[in-house]
Amino acid sequence: MLKNRIVFGVLFAAAAVLMSGCGEYEKLLKSRDFQKKYEMAVKLFEEGEFVKSGTLFDQVSNIYRGTTRADTVKYYQAKSYYGQRDYMMAGYYFSELSATYANSVFLEESDFMTGYCFYKQSPRAELDQQTTYKAITAMQMFMVKYPTSERVSECQAIIVEMSDKLVEKSFISARLYYDLGYYKSAILALRNSLIEYPETQYREELMFLILKSSYLLADGSVPSKQRERFQATVDEYYSFIGEFPEGPHAREAKRMYESSNKYLENHNKQS
């Protein structure tokens, strides 16, 4: 019984402290004591209460504008949103800090975090990659501005990761035309992907799909266009097999070559 009373007492005391803290925070939200709001915001941030700290920093941000504390408030405001995983708002405030406070001690970190927030917003490869491009640009600009920064290696790693995603996006988009049976458009898109990313990890697959699209386009064409298109298939075969003679697609590539060559031989005999 005594043990239960002790446990109850401890829980009651903890709840009272918690309620007291909540009450103090609620009062501060309505208060015009901006110094206390700032102090509480910093305290809450350090305790990991990012939603509450962010709300208070939002309230004092304009009050401290133009003061020596302005960049500090803006920094904590951005970090509070980052702590909430609201990378869009965090990036906006980091960018605003960089643009407004050129002499701030937080400038380098803010420049980096602006790009890092774009990186955190970058979606999977199938989706629009606007933020991926922004992340790459921001990281490149950071390395130019801070060539000796200890963050340069992280910037380089992020650029490589984001570039790989763009390559994957290009491959997925190009392959879509092939999957839909639009072989003429597929050839154009696949070629453009190779031109844009010549060292891509998907190079063999792209070249094989160009060959296969060329063959299927020729095979489904009207007779008047077949000779020219089967000849294009033979040309694509030589390009492909020259780079990947032992690859997993070599056997199927040879089959399409032989079929195309057979058509051309028969056509030449009839001419």
C-alpha cells in the first residue's frame, strides 16, 4: 500500500510539473514579454520541443528584426522547423538568413542547410525532380563559396547521390515510351538519355532498348519503310555488340540482327 502511494505521489508531482510547464507556455503565447518568449523558445528548442519553440520564434522574429539578435532568432526559427521535418519551411528560413545577414556567424551553416533541405525534399526517381536539381545547384554553389569547408565532402556525396537519381529518372522516363509501344519516341528518348548521361550505369540497358525498339518499329512498319528501318536495326546491333559482346542481352540482340539481316537479304534478291 505504501509503495503504491509513493508511486502515485511521484506521478502526481510529475503531472503537476508538466501542467505547470504547459500553463507557462500557454501564457507566454498571449504575452507581450518578448524577452521571455525568446528565452523560453531557446529552452524548448534545446529540449527538443520543436513545434513549441518554432511557434515562439515565429512570434518574436519580426520583433527582433534589425537588432543584433535577429540572425540568431532566424537561425533557431529555421532549426525548429528542421526539427519538425518541415524541410520546405526550414529551407526557406535558412535561405532568408543567408540573404539577409551576410556577416552572421550562422552564414556557412545556413548556406549548407539551404541545399540540404532541398536534398531532404528530393522525391523518389519516378516523380518530378525539381528539388533534386535545386539540391545539386545549392551544393555546387556552397563548394565554390566555401572550398575549404569541412562540409565539402558531404556536398560531393550528395551531388553524386542526386545525380544518380536523375540518371534513374531519365532511364525510367525513356523506358516508359518503350513499355507503351511508342518505339519511335522511345528511340529518341533513349538516345537523349545516353547523350545526357553517357557514363550511366544503365548504358547497356539503354542501348539494348534502342536496338529492340528499332527492331520492333521495323517489324511493325508498312513495307515501304521496312528496308530502311531494318538496316537501322542492323546498325544498332553493331553499336550494341561492339560495347557489350558478352552481356546478358547478347543472344537476343543476335536474334534480332539475324532476323533483320534475313529480311534485307531477301529484299535485295527481289530488287
